[in-house]
Amino acid sequence: MASLLFSLLLCLSFLIISPSSSSTITLTLSPNPKSKSSSNPWEFSSNLVKTTIDRVHHLKHPKKNISSSTTFHGTSSTPLYARSYGGYTVSLSFGTPPQEIPLVFDTGSSLLWVPCTSRYACSNCTFSNVDASNITTFKPKLSSSTHVIGCHNPKCGYVFGDDDMTTRCGSKCGSNCPCPSYLLQYGLGATAGVAISETLNLPGGVVRDFLLGCSLLSIRQPQGIAGFGRSPTSLPSQLRLGKFSYCLLPHKFDDIPKHSKLILVGAGEKRFPIAYKSPKDVLKYTPFYKNPTRAPYNEYYYVHLTKITVGKKHVKLPHKYLVPGLKGDGGTIIDSGTTLTFMERPLYEPLLKEMVEQITHYKRANDVEALSGFGLCYDIKDARNVSFPKLVFHYKGGAKMLMPLDNYFSLISDLGVWCLTIVTDTSPGAPSGPVGPGIILGNYQQQNFYMEYDLENQRLGIKKHKCA
């Protein structure tokens, strides 16, 4: 895959750049478009599980990626839309004059990149309604503020995670040499391009000299990525945000105009986002763990999950999987780009066992489990009176997530089959030891929760909220 991307990159590189001579920002989050229909009723569910596991493999065992100084003041919000292929999208505007580009909202990666130039190429990008024929691309030639990042520019080092200019530029590279091409992988998907400097146009103002990935070609990655991770290339890091917050609409609103809000708050701003004030619910905080130093685990948002309860029972979980080691093994991360929550098998199996012991009033759908990839499914003919034991995730500091039913069990067919939307890796050769994060909290489990990333105070705020 990498050799193909770079071969195409060399062919397309000449297309890239030819540049022409205190409020709150609220952005919109949307679910991603529905997958194309299939005669196989289990294909969508199976793909959802497979996509989650592929994403998990990338987060836990990433290959090395050929992987600002701008400050944002005040607050701003933008619409956030739910999409049925499992993600959420936000539209951002770049360039002079502005060009609006829809992007996947992702707290599990950092570089913000866009499909770039009118000849952007995308292979195997017809797995959703966003296919190669209708991808919105950024046109650098139409912007007067586009500049190529040079290899001696410190921002080039942000992309490659190093400070050694000789390594990335070479000994013979002069002051005008561009930053080398990047290659990024996302599970089965990948993208390659060059780093540029652009103007980011937010509802609350204009941010200049923003580091942006200009991707020329991709595999299974039709839309760009809005990276909200913890590395210097991410949007929160570049804007030096004090906090950002969001509330993910339930996936039942996939692919419709309804949206929630993504809120960006500048450093030092103390006002609580009015859109999510509620006198009944109190925002509880849990501290972020100090990140492992090893890349890319250093860009994830680790939190301290202390226990999980099913009904009134405390699930016995191996402690070593709940605490991140220095190399990134173990621990819990929050990731908006992963669809279903993932648990390592030693964590997943006790949870599954407790669920099975408490759910005795429904018949288990073993055939559906084999076809769909879910680990626990039940036949339930009367969808009006579905009853499962309560599932609660408890965090250090008193924050907790009492899951709404739709956050952990989902109706996956018209035949009345409900499945647990928490998965593990059952593929042959899957490691049984703690390699990478032990738990990846996906967006299904974050539905209808207000999530506040308080970067200034290094903590995550959580409370239940009707995001619609």
C-alpha cells in the first residue's frame, strides 16, 4: 500500500500548490452517510465490527507514520453531524476566499488534512455514499493564502515528530526545499500528501498560518480528517485551546440535517457553553492520565477507568489492563473516530460473562453472533419492552457514564435481534497480552453525553445530556 501511495504521489506532486499572487465558535457534528444497501442483512453489522477492529489495530499497533504558533481567543461553535458508517463530520473553511470542506471528527489522531486539488485520487472509496465521484476537495490554486511548508520550518518537524532537520531535509537540501511528503494510515485506509500553511476561517474569526495536510491520494479514505488529538499538528494544539467540547447525536439521526455542536474555547475563557447548561445534571470531571511518551500513544486522551458495573455487580477486571504503561500498553482512551467500544479479551470476557449471567429472559442468537461479528446477541420480538441490566463506567474523581440502552445494545435487524455494541478482537493471532490501549471508548458509547476536554486543567468532564 505504501509503495503504491508514494508512486502515485510522485506523479501528482506537481499539482499541489501554485498559490495566487470574544465570541464562541460552535461547529456542527454529523453522522457519516449510510452504506449502500446489500442483500445480506448482516453485512452492514459485520462491516461495522470489522471497521472498528481495523481502527483498533491502527490505534494499538500503528506503523510509523511519515507521520502552531497560532492562538485562538474567545469561543466558537460549529455543527457536528452523525454518519451511518460510524463517524461524525464537521465542516471547516480554509483559504482566501474560504472553501468549505467536510471532515471526519477524530480525537484519536492529530494531523488535520483535506482532499486536495481537483485531481485528488481515491482508491476503493465507494464503501459509503461519499465516493470518489462526489468528494469535496480543497483547491490551493484558488486561494491567495496557500504556502508550501519548507523542510526547515519547525512545523515540518511537527508532522514527522522530530527536531532533526538533517534527517528530514537531507544534507544537500537548501532553504527552499519543501517538507517531505507524509503518509498516514487509518486502519484499512491511508492517505499521502504534503504540508501547507493556510488560513482557517472559523465562525468567530480568522486563524492564519494554520498547518494543513494537503492530501493528493488516499485508499479507502474519501473524506479528510479533523485531528483533535494531543500532538502539535492537531487543531486544539495549533490554536492553543483551553478546552473543546461536544455532544454526539445518537446514530438514529444518521445522515439527516439534524446536528449537535462542537465548541472551541480559547485559553483563559471561563464561560461555560450555554448550549449545554442543565440545572439537573452536574458536570463531573476525571483527570487525564499522563500520556506514555512513545508515539503515537502520546497523542491519545487517556482516562482512569476504575471499574465497570453491570446491574448491581462489580465486574472483576485485571488491573494491569486498566493502567497505561510507559510504552503505551493498557489504559483507557477516548476516541470519537472508533465506532464501537473495544476491550482487550481479558477485560471483555468478564464483562460478557456477567451480562450472560444476568440476561436470562431472552434467547441468545448464536447464529447472528457468528454472522455479524458481535460477541453477544439476543432474539427479542417485542422491541417496546426491551430490558437489559444497567451498564455503568466509573472513572477516577467521581465521573461516570450510566449508559442509555442504545449506547450498549443495538437493534441490528428487522428480525428483532439486539447485540452488545462492545467488541473484542477474535481474529486469529490476536494478542492476549496488553499491547496498546486496553479499552478504546468509541462514539457509540459517547452518544447523548456531553464531553468536555478541559486542556488547561488536564481533565475530562462528563455528563448525560440529550444532544439533539
